[in-house]
Amino acid sequence: MTADQNVSTGGLGTAVVIGASIAGSSAAAALSSRFAKVIVIDRDTLPAEPTKRRGVPHSGQFHILSAGGRLDLEKLFPGLTEDLTAAGVPYADPTAVFQYGSKFGWFPRHSSDMRILLGTRRYLEWYLRGRAGKLGNVSYLQRTPAKGLVIEDGRAVGVEVQDLDTKELRVIRGDLIVDASGRPSIAPDWFAAAGYAKPVETVINARWGYATTYVRVPEGWDPGWSAFYVGPTVNGEGYAATRGASMWRQEDNLMVVTAQGCAGDLPPSDVDGFLDFISSFGSTEFRDLIEQYGRVSDIEAWQNTSNRLRDWSKLEERPENFVVVGDAAAAFNPIYGQGMTVAARSARTLESSLTDFLLDAAPEASLDGFAERFQNDLQKVIEPSWMFSTTSDYGIPGVEIDGVTLDSVKSPESEYADRVIALATEDESISLKFMETINMVRSTEWLGDEELRDRVLADWDRLGNLRRTDVPTNA
Ligand SMILES: Cc1cc2nc3c(=O)[nH]c(=O)nc-3n(C[C@H](O)[C@H](O)[C@H](O)COP(=O)(O)OP(=O)(O)OC[C@H]3O[C@@H](n4cnc5c(N)ncnc54)[C@H](O)[C@@H]3O)c2cc1C
């Protein structure tokens, strides 16, 4: 069932969703077909326009929605692609329009069936909230932070909230409580306060940082690409080893320009430092663009980029009727562009797990057992993305694992995956599979293909040292 469809609910009363961002609005759309009422609460004032807001301080940073994520959101919000393209959000084949510089050199440009939307994150989030809010049974309560989880007889039965205008505390009761409050989620503390064990938490931090600004280009401006990305070479020399940048075209002829550094080499937010940073690793394109057209925003830095997994699936005991989705469950290093897709998939998993659960349950049954079942289903969605981000980050010098600093832990798998990336710079069919994988429409299974493995092993040293400097010109 999808947004815009108001259907009979199968007898479930109220769902309360904490957080009105990507995961929260997606979850609201997914639950609206099953619950009579869905109440989404947020601590922020929710803007009527697609502007920045306090509760999502990272929304000004570069955000790319994968091709797979677009398809997931389209299922929850049919017509999303059409609406966003009509609003001027660029829509393109990433393999054709991306000038993609991997750590082994430029990828070839070709064509594929994938399509991505290159809009700003604040526009996407605003759009999703608007769509979910138009469903007859979904309502948003702004300036209403969740302060605690109300648990009675082993079941979550409500959320204690504060009205920021009156300062009054009250309880919003619900039959299912969904935590979509992002990285700041304090649900583990709520569990501890109620005498439950907290979920096991794993933090892997390769000390990446961003600094972002925006440029407005003239109508019709066409440099032959829509997106330009240069990643750190990691094993390379000088600044190129730890620095890179990205830029691409968004709605309103905006170009987002983001400097990225890893291993603690963090881009600064002062103008001179930023300009020096984006011209220090061998590419002139980023600085040239800013100097030619000027900035239309300040430069904002962001450094909270660790991968953080709270495993809500492996709990001996839990209150019933409480589930965790989106960044609150698993937050990824944003450089790999997976968070919004996993948030959308969390919502779709909520929908499918609930459907399966209700099919299996006796008609009079409660939701007892659903929370555990859902978190197990969600963990299967999270795991491949977690493996992808963390395997890459393990190889970065000084990576911190649960607070312990290591030189880097290059595993045989990451050494092998690196060489496949090197091969992709030379072979379109490998490049396509890699791009499909980072766009989350293909699993990583193909990496185990025997023929590919033999090819990589036979060429191990050359691929490991490859540095292609020739730039692909066109699709
Ligand atoms: C710098 C950066 C760049 C990123 N780039 C990408 C990218 O390129 N591609 C991609 O797919 N993902 C990217 N991500 C990840 C992406 O932003 C998130 O995965 C995605 O937004 C899903 O977030 P969410 O809805 O779970 O949480 P959030 O977007 O963090 O939203 C949480 C919401 O909960 C509210 N809230 C918090 N606490 C409370 C409370 N107690 N009571 C009520 N409300 C509360 C907040 O106000 C907010 O509205 C990036 C992240 C960062 C930090």
C-alpha cells in the first residue's frame, strides 16, 4: 500500500512516529494503510518551505539519493519522480552523467537502466512530509520533542512529549511506537531507565569530514557532466591520499560543492582554507566553478560521519510495540550515500513485516512479537550496507573502532574489492556492476564470481598500483 491510498486498516489503532524526516515520513506513509491514525512528532518547527531546520543540521551537506532509494521512495510515494522532475530536480543516468574519479582513476562513462534524482536533501524531505501529510490519517505535531517511552506490562503504550510552546508534558498513546529520531535517538537510555538492556552498539569512525557550499550556474550551463566526483586515493601520495570533493547540479540551477577529507584531514569552513583544500589534490574544476560564478551560501563543515550500528535485533528482552528505523538504528558514513535509501527501505520493511505478521497472527491477536520480528527483518536490510561502508573504512589509516585507533585493517576482502574497482576503470561491464552496487540496485554477490576472481588474481599487482589519469569524455 502506498501514500495517497486511504484504505481500511485491519483494526490497528494509532501509530506514533518520533521524527519527521526521511525515515519518519516514509514510515508514516508505510503505516498509514494499516493503522487508523498515524501521528508523527518532531521537536522542530517544521518549515512550510524546503528550507534548513535545526533538527536536521546535516541537511545542507551534499546528499545523493541512490537509484535504488529512488525506486523505494517511489513505491511509498507513487509519482515522486514525476513530481520532482516537474519541479526542476535533475533526473539522470548516473553512469552517463557522472564524472567519477575512484581511488584508481576515472571510471568510463556509458549508459544504464538506472536513474537518479539529484535534488537537495531539504527539498526531498519537505516533499516527503508534504505527501505523507496529505494522507487522510497522518498528522504531524511540530515543536513536540519525545522525552520518554511509556511502558506498561512489558508493552510500549505511548510517548511522553513536551509541548515547547506551553512547556506542558503529556503522553501520546499508541499501539505501535516507531523511533525515527535519527542519530540523536536516546531510545537506548529509555530502555535502560525501564530496566531493559541497551542494544549492542558498534562505532567505526574513519574520521571523514565535509565542508559544503552552493553556487548558482546560469540556465543552460553545460560542462558535459552533471556530477563530478574525485575520491581520496587512500594509498596515494600527498593530499590526494586523504582529500577529494564532489559537485553536482540540483534544482534551481544550484551546484552543491562539497570538500571531503578522511583520516582526520578535515576540510575547513573558512573561505581561504576551503578554496585551498579543494584545489590541493590535483583537480582544478571545483575552485574554478566557485571563482567563475561565486558562492550563494556560507561554507558549512560537518564531522560526525562515523558508522554507528545499534543492533536492535539481538535483544534478550524488549518491550513489545516499539521499533527503531533509519539512522536511529544504523547510521552510515555518508560518503557511501546509503542512509536515505536504508531509511526508505526501513519503511518498506515495516510495511512488509507488518503484512506478514498480520497474515500469520490470529485475527484477535495483538502486535506481541512484531517488534522482534521487524528488527530481525530490518537487520537483513542493514547488513549489506553496513558491510559496504565499514569494509571500505577499515582500510583508512587511523580508523577508530569502538574508540580504539588502528593503523588500518586491510582485509583480504577489501584488498580484493579495491582491485575490482581498479578493473572497473578499464572495463565498462565491471563499472556498470559497481555503479549498480553503489546505487543499491545490485547486491555484492557478483564480487564472488569465479571468473572475476581469477581475472583479478592473475593481475593482482598491476591492478593494486593502477592510477588512471585519462579523463573519460562522454557517454
Ligand atoms: C553530512 C551527511 C551527508 C549525508 N549524505 C548522504 C547521502 O549522500 N546519501 C544518503 O542516502 N544519505 C546521506 N546521509 C544520511 C542521511 O542524512 C540520513 O540517513 C537520512 O536523512 C535518514 O535520516 P533519519 O530520517 O533516520 O534521521 P534524520 O534525518 O536525522 O531525522 C531525525 C528527525 O528526528 C527529529 N528528532 C530527533 N530527536 C527527537 C526527539 N527526541 N523528539 C522528536 N523529534 C526528534 C529531528 O528533528 C529530525 O527531524 C548523510 C548524512 C550526513 C550527516
